[in-house]
Amino acid sequence: MKILHTADWHIGKVLHKHPLREELTLFFDWLFEIIQKEKIDVLLVSGDIFDLANPAVLDRELYYQFLSRLISLKIQIIITGGNHDAVGLLNAPKEILKSLNISVVGGAKDNIEEEIITISNSKGETQLIIAAVPFLRDKDLRNRDTDSQFENRTEAIRAGIKKHYQDLGEICAKKYAGIPAIAMGHLYAKGALTSESERDIHVGNAAAVESNIFPENYNYVALGHIHRPQVIGKNEFIRYSGSPIALSFSEKKDIKSIIVIELKNGKIQSPIVIEVPKFRTLKKISGDIGKVKMELNDFKSESPLCSFIELEIQEEQYSPLILAAVDSLVNAYQDNPSLQILKNKTVFKEGAKDTADLFNAGENIEDLKPKEVFAKMLEVSSANQDKHKILMEAFMELVEASQTDAL
């Protein structure tokens, strides 16, 4: 029997206003072929199916279209909810999906035994046990009667997660003695290497769990939530599969993967990592305006989809001419079929402020009046304070003149 572990699809993810639907579609095509080629029997998806609790219609269609394709392969599919997923939305079609050999556990069950799913062979004999643990929310972990035993909320949550896995482990050991077991999970394990795209969970990740919370009778632990594939606690049988595509520029150099586990002669064999093709290149280009222009001009994408670029312009002295040149550069690549500039930042050294720092948290330039924007620019200009009033008056005259012309 072969089991495939993946997680963190984040269907509906948008990177700087650009949907990542195209690369996910290509990933699903590739994954379908891998399942066929490797003759996979069981697919495990460890949470964060969607990026938003209320995904768009197109994103729901992508999810169900892929599941409908998998039905033809006659494999067993187990899907658990993540911290991004709405429990009700995932669970809504679970009875219909169950009849199609797709088990969905959107949230923790009141009866914990309902999280245990058995995998049988053609003779109806149980060969494998799956402890399908979804993301455990605070309400699933906190207990008024026992919380007082702990020094703080963090310790109570950590203990709650540990107890959840121990209780399931005991059921597996007693009811299904001698049968290999795999635990699924969507959590933050201590020591995990994160990226910019994960959302903090459980007291800002402070309630990170140790790898030893998982009972020894779990032969493999299929984790989700962290987007970089990695082994936890130096134990190759406790792994994050990682997200199948880069979800932020911090993941631009990451090698994405899925994990295949084989059950042979009643034992789980060493996991096999299969690299996911890079469908879209994410690249950061830094330097002065001349260097950036040169690198952009020489850039050649090796991925099938249009590349996404992040620019960081680094100059010594503030100059409005530099800002104008950056705007022109970005505009010149707006309709380029091979690359799109998604993000750009201009930094001036020697004590001048970074123009990005002129705006307060949550403040957008679109929400400001022209006078307010110009006042912020004066803050980083080389003009002395005596000239600020004169420059502002001249600017306002230009604004008023332009508004009059528009009428």
C-alpha cells in the first residue's frame, strides 16, 4: 500500500493582488499523474485546503473538480481542516464525499474516536489506521476543570494538544493492536523553519509542541501548517510536506515536495520525497536603478508561467527623479508576458527615510489627499525647512490648476 502526504494547498491565495490559481491548477494536473504513476492507494491532505474561510466560487470549483478527477482512480482520500479553513464549509458535503471514498474531518470531533479512519484491503481486512486530526482550536483544547493546573494559557493549550494525540494513540493501540497507524496534524512544532506566509496560531506560536508529544505507536506523522518541507525532531517519520507552491517571496528558493510512504509487510518504510516542479518563478532583484534595469533586461524565466518579480531599489541620495524612474520602469513591464513586477520598494541611504516608512500601518496612498502625500515627501527631501512652505504653496497651485483643467 502506498500513501501520499500533502498539505497547505491554500486554494484562493492571492500574492500582492495576483491570484495563484494557475500554478495550483498545474500542480493538481501533476499530482494526478504522480498518483497514477506511483500507484497511490491513499491520499492524505493535512489542512489549509483553502486560503480563506469563505473561498470564491472559482476556488471551490477548482477543489471539487480535482476531487472528481481523483474518484476515477479509486483511491481513498482523507482531508483534514487547517487554521485557514472554515469547519462548516469543509464538512458540509462530507456525507456525499464519504460515499465516494473521501473522508473529511473539518474540525475536532466531540467523540474523538470519530477522527480514526480505517484503511482496508480488497478482502475487507484493516491494514492501516489514520488518526485524522484537524487543526485543534482553543475551544477544542481548553477545559475549565483542568486549566487551573497550568501556569498559563500556553501550557494549557500545549497539554491539550498532547492529550488529544495520546487519547487517539491509546484507542489505536487497544482497538487496533498490531496495525500500523499514521497521525495527521495541523500545528506548529518547535524548531520548525517558517516562512512569511504562515498565520500564527495558538498564542502567536508560543504553544509550539515538541515532537515527543506523538505516541510511539504512530508509525508516521503527516503534518501541515508550515510551508517549508522538513523533518521534525530529527525523526524522518515526523514531517511537514510543505505547501506545493511558493506562497510568498520568502519561499522563492524553496524546493517544494510531496511525501510518499509505503506500507510493506505490515511496516511503514522510509518516506520518499518527490520534488514538485516549479510552475512559476519568484525572484527578488536588488541594487541601484541601473543594476536593476540591467538584471530585468537580462532576466529569462525558466518556468511555464509568467514570473513574479520583487524589486528593491537602493540609492545613496534621495531624488524625485529616481522615484520617477522607478515608476517608469514598473510601468514598462506592466504588459510583459514573461514577467510581472508585483512589489517594489525604494530605499535611500545616508540618513534619508525609506519611502515605504512614510506611511503608517494600514495607511494606503490611495486614501490620502495630494497635499498629505506631498507633505510626506517633503519630510525626506533635501530642501531645508524654510523652503517647505514655498514648495507646498507651489504644489497646491499646480493641483488646483490641474483640477480646473479637468473641469
